[in-house]
Amino acid sequence: MKLIKNWKYHILNFIGWQVYLLSILTFEKLSYRLSEVEKWNDSQWNTLYYFIAEGFLCGLLGFFLSNIILVYIDYKVQIGKITKKSFLGIVSVFVLSQIFYHLLLWPVLSVPLEYFLHRENTLTFLMKLANIPVFAVSFLIWFFIVMTYKTVKYLKEIRIKQLELETNLREIRLNTLKGQINPHFMFNSLNNIRGLILENPSKSREMLTRLSEMLRYSLTKNDINKIVLEEEIEMVGNYIALSKIQLEDRLEYITEIESDTLQFSIPPMIVQMLVENAVKHGVSNIKEGGIVKLISSIIKNELHLIVENTGFLKKNSTSTQIGVKNIKERLFLLYGNRATFEIIEKNNIVKAKVVIPI
């Protein structure tokens, strides 16, 4: 829930602005007046009313302008992933709020000044400028409180998410083999290898070795959070080789791997799942077959992993939705908001992209 939509926040924010500005503007002046005045008259009471109105109006103006800043923070600033652009945006909104505050402040204060004290504002431009730091500090204090609250809430949400994932970990591990190596794929591979035994014994032995390597990889990497990309690509190569037994020339596999990316760590089975989806939901459903392309690169201190395939994106497919959700949850658990995953379709090409911080 956005903080701007929280009515409790608005009550506390209003009270906070009033208490703070009344304390630094009104109470100080009142204490001075009380120490100097022995007997109150109408003029002194009017001065008292003006001091109270001054503090109240300053607080009210701060309350409204702080909400404008909050709208920007709520919708444009992502806690945990504050970019240079969002930081500059915060600074710009803060500066604009100060400009508007001081453009509105003096005309607003002239109303109670004329009503209670029957005189106009005589402050010079330099005297008005001298008040800028006072109100700027007020906004900085408000900003610090809001960002502290949002950061604490963000960390709490991450912790809750981690606890939920840890609670479900046992159930997930029971389904690990099903989730990582599709039993249907494994049985098909065994049947295809059986058909190769008489036709091409040496190739059938190679395929059995590849299948056993896939099973070993799946089981041994079960409790590991990260592996090097090179191992994952080797696993994908085994999967492609086994898939080619059935698809033959209908499946074309292309890699564009930057050598510098091979030693970077990634969550195990991430790329394999993307390639499996590309083959299962893309190429295998096309009569003439298609292409699966695996790309890895480093861009701005981030590891980009892309799997492209010929075909169409099946948005309503249950297995696709589960796979996408699984990848997103694993990335969030390991990297928070610093990692991203997206899958799109354009011109009959499905593109799945994972971006991981280095």
C-alpha cells in the first residue's frame, strides 16, 4: 500500500508539521513575549494570535507540499533500487517544493498579518532568504522520517518473503526433480536412446552419459544457491543434445557467449529452465522447427542472460506461469530488487531475459 493512501500517515504527518513548526516559530516568540509583558492588552493578544496563525499556516503549507513530494517517492522511487535518475528526481522535487513553499509562504502569511496586526509584510528579500534554511531543514527531517519508515517496511517485507520461502523449502525440495528435469522429458529421452542402441551404439552411449550428467547435476546442485555460468551452459548442452534425438534438424541451437561471463555465478537451473521452455513450448510445437539462441553479456556491471526461440508466448499456459513465478521468486530471494526477469514476444520470437548484478 502506498503511503500517500494511508490515512493514518496523513494524520500523523499533519500533527508532526504543526507541532514542529509551532515549536520552532510560535513557542519561542511566545516565551519571549511572556517574559517581557506584565499586562496584556488587545495589541498584545493580536500579536499572540498572529504568532499562532503563523506557525499553523507554515505547518499547513509544509503538510501539503510534503504530500506532493511523497507522491513522487511512492510512485517513482523504488526502495532497494535507487538509481541515479530517481535520486536526481528526488533532489529536483525537493528544490521545486522549496521554491513553491517560499513563493506561497509570504502571500499566505500576509493575510493574518493584515488581519491581526493591521500592517503589511515589511521583510526584505534578504530577510526572506534567511528563512530558507529553517524550512529546508524541516523538509529534510520529514524526508528522513519517511525514507526511514519505507526502508524499515521494505526490509520487513523482504524478511517475511524469506520466511515464507524458507517455510515452503521442504515442499519445494520434494518437487525439485519434477521442477528441474521434466519426467516426461526423461522418459522420452530413455525411449529415444533405446531406439538408438541398435542403430548407433556409440551415440546411444553418449546420450546415456549426457542424461546421467543431467541427473547428477540436478541432484548435486539441489542445495547450492549459485553456480558458475559455464557449468550451467554445459548442462544446457546436454539437454539440447538429448532433445535433438527426437527433433533432429528441426532444432537449431545457437550460442553467443561472452567468455568474460563464464565465471560469474548464477542460480542453478535458471538457464536450463528457460531453454527447456523455449524447446518445449516453442520449437517443438512448430512443424518446420526453429531456433533456440542463448546469449550472455556484461552491460553496466550486470550479467545479461537471454534465451530466444522461434514461436509464440503462451501466456495462459500453467507450466509457463509456474516457471516464470519460480524464476522471479528465486531471483528476488537471492538479489532482492537488483535482479530482473522478463519474457516477451515480438515478430514470432519469444525472448526471455534475466539480468543479475555482478
